[in-house]
Amino acid sequence: MIELRATLAGRVTLAVLSALILLFLALPIVVIVVTSFGKDAFGSFPPDSWTLAWYTQLFADGSKWPAALSLSALVAAMTTVFSLILGMTAATALVRSELPLRSAVYGLVLAPLVIPQVVIALGLFLLFEPAAMLGSPIAIALGHTVLASPVAVMILMATLKGIDERLEDAAASMGAGRLTVWRRITFPLAMPGMVAAGIFSFITSFDEFFISQFLSSVDTVTLPVQVFNVLQYNVDPSVTAVSAILIAVAVVALALVGVVRRLSGSGKQGGLLPTETAVGLPAGSETTS
């Protein structure tokens, strides 16, 4: 196989193109954040002067933004719990058991990521409306779980596949029950993946609009729905401040995922059970005395 060597011109071209692509992707985010500090009520870019008035206006007396923010945080927290429960259960069944029609089940689990969100939102509306659950934070959280749980399943499946099953087998051979194996072996090793799945589930719920729009009521309005309601009738510069807060939440969440991955350390669990000994036995080999 012929190996192509990178030249200085190629490396420079690749670096410039990568920087331009990243700038293109980040430019709308930068515009929103910069505009949120502008004094112009129409949100012009670049701003002529700077102010923090739009951020202080969010928490002024009579503002609807704090209620929408707290509801979104509550719904996202419940969605995270529901998604982790469903995600860990489904991931364990798909990875650790001989599930019949595993590919079909896996495709069904990931279906909400492919189906348009408007279709899912309409189906959830028709499901919860006869039960008089429209406007309930639990109903909104259950709806968000439909979209968040597939993400959690993918992350947790990758986590479980990375855990050496010989650790669990060794604990079981020494008399540990299934619950003990899960509590003492699997759960601690899967904790970084569970934290990452929880963070992504929280972000998915916190930014979700379509399901929230269909399942919310006059008294229960999430933050994305409130942004839509404000922009539907007029131009409110406080929306740029809310958008900057949403961006900050996403950035902080992704930073937490990076910190968790760094602290957990890739490949660290491989040293917990060194089977490649000095005598040259390959991984998984067994010896009898």
C-alpha cells in the first residue's frame, strides 16, 4: 500500500480550510452572543454600544422568563432520569443478552431519531390529550424521553461494550449474585458513560421545541416555546440574551462530558484485569492446574 507523505503546503491548506469551516459553523453562535450585549433594541450587528440591560430584564418583576427557565430545567432533569433508566435497561438487553431480532429492536429504539419530530409531537399529543395530561411537566418529560433515550442507548451500549466481561464473570465465579455484580463491577465502570448519557439527555430536553409546543399549555411553557411565542408577535432583544444562555448551557454541558472522559481515562479499565502475563498467554486463555 502506497503511503502519501504530507507536504508543508498540504498541511497549511488543511489547517486554513479547517479554520474556515469551524468559523463558518461558529459564526451564527458568535453573532447571537455578541448581539445579546448590544444596546440596540432591534439587535443590530455589530452593536454600536454595549449593555447588560437585556440580561437584567430577563429576571425583572413580572417577567415570564424565570418560570419558563425553571420549567425547562425541571423537565430536563426528569427526562434525564427517565432516559438513564430506559437507556441502561435497553443497552444491557442489547449488549449483554441473546435478544432475538436484536437488529430490529435496535432499529426500533433509534427510530425516534429518524422520524420527523413534528410527527412524534403530534402522536404524543393524541396520546396525552384524552388522558388530560396536556400541560403536565411529567407528560412533557415523557415526550422528551422519546427523543433523549435513543441517544442514551447509543452512549451506554458503547460503554457496556467497552467493559471487559471477564470482570463480571470473575465476580460471578466467586459467588457474587447478579445484583452484586451490577452494583460492584458494572455500575462503577459504566459511570462515565452514564454521566455522558445524562448530560446529552439533559441538553436534548432543554432545547426541545416541537414536543414542548404540542404538549404545553398556557401555564406551562418551556424556554424554547417562550422564545417562539415572543418572536411570533414582536422583536424582543431579550431573546438574544436567552439564546446566549442556552448556548452557554450547551457549552458547559459539552465541557463536562470532556472532563468526565478525561477523568475516566480511555483504556483505564484494561489494566484492572491484566490477562496478558509474562508467560505469553493470549487474552481470554485459560489454564488448568
